[in-house]
Amino acid sequence: MRACGQPLSETSYPERRPLIVFWGARALYIGPAMGLSPHRNAVAVLAIGIDAPFSVAINPLDPNHGYKSCQSALIHPNKLHHLRLGGPMAFLYLDVLSLDYAVVRQQLKQPGVSVSFELRDEAAIVECLANLRHGTKPWRETRPTLAQLLGLQETQQIDPRIAASISILRHEPSRDIDAAELARTAELSVSRFLHVFKATTGVPFRRYRTWCRLGSVVRAAVDGTSLTGAAHAAGLASSAHLSAAFRQMFGVAPSNLKLQHVQFIEGDEISI
């Protein structure tokens, strides 16, 4: 696990600074509510109120329909939604093509077409995230507990050929590398490589590459690189391309997050 920007201590991070964790094909944000207008995300978003409940619009196009109060909600991909947030939040972003999304959908007690409500282990998950936010436990202790509570896949030991491919995608995001090249390096057929890659990471190859590139942008911005420079370093054509990709995934432009003021963790630990 590697922390970037201002170093994290072993036990905590400064509570008033937002935290972003890139965790494979997932991203976790913990921090102040962002007060966004009604919008859609290409990914699924698990929203959790850490210190207090929040509210979800019953009809995002007409506030007169009112809001539903809750402590946890899963906003399904590409669904218009609006949240009223009164306190610090946790947002876990899950790729729509991932195994995670299918698993987490089963953890909500009140299923819905656009939004599902009330995690089965809600109290324990809130406590887990609150401990991370308030510095009671570090990410390395939070990670396995959170994964277990949500039923998320955790890969601690994987095929060294796939681990090598993942390392290239993470550490050389600007390389115009495709699955065929990595399959040759791994001495696998392309079809076999793609199958094993998805089984390992939980998402298709191209989606994982996108997550790696966005994670690279966040890391570089936290370390002080301009968004334009971070976009180029991650293999994205321009800052406009970056903004569009970020908005599609997270519903917000990277500039809105003020990345130079956040704490960033790359939350994967891959063993060979």
C-alpha cells in the first residue's frame, strides 16, 4: 500500500482533510459533503452518512415530492439522483461491470430501481468508516473488515503473470498498452488472459485500465502536479478529456475536489 501527498501516519490521517482511496476498480471518498446538483454517475455509488443520516430525493426533477431520510443508499448506475447531505459522508464507487456491484446490490434491505436503501450490516459499516475518518483505525485494518461486511472480493495472492500486468497498468499509465501485448508477455492467449484478468480484478481489462489512469491523476494532483500535467502523465489526451472521464465516473469535475488538499491512498496489496 502506498500513500501519496502528505504522508499518512500509521494510525490516522488529519480528520478535516478528505480521504480518497483507490482500491482496485473501486474508489472510496470520505469527507465533507460536496453539495452536488442532481446528476448521474456511470458507476454505482454506495452513499453512507458517517455521523448523521442524509436524504435522497424521491423525484430528482421535482423537489416537491420530498426526500427520503436514510443512513445508507446504493445509487444505481446512470440514474438521476440528488442528495441532501448534512455531515461527513463516505462514497464507495463501484464499477457497473464489476462483480462488486452485483454483490453489494444484495446487501440492501430495500431494493429499488434507481436507489436501494439500508445496508444489512449498516451499523457495523458506519462504525468501520467512522473509525477510519476519525483516526481510530488505519486503512490497512479497515480494508479487510469493510470488504467482509460488504462481501467484496479480495485477492491477496494471484498469478504472477497477472500481477505483472497489473503493475504495468498502475505504474505506467501513459503507455498505450493493450491486452494483446500483455497477453504475449504473460504467454497466454488473448482470450485466456482477458478471462483470468477479469476473474482476478473483478472487471474487464479496459475498465481496469481506466481506473488505473484516474488513480494516477489523483496521485499526481495530490503531489502537486497540475490537472493538465496529471492528465498527460496518465495517458489522457487533455484536461478536458480528464474532466469528462472524471465526471462520467464520479459525477464531479476533478477541480471540484481540490485534490491538492486531500489525502490519497492506493489501497491494493498484491502478493505474488
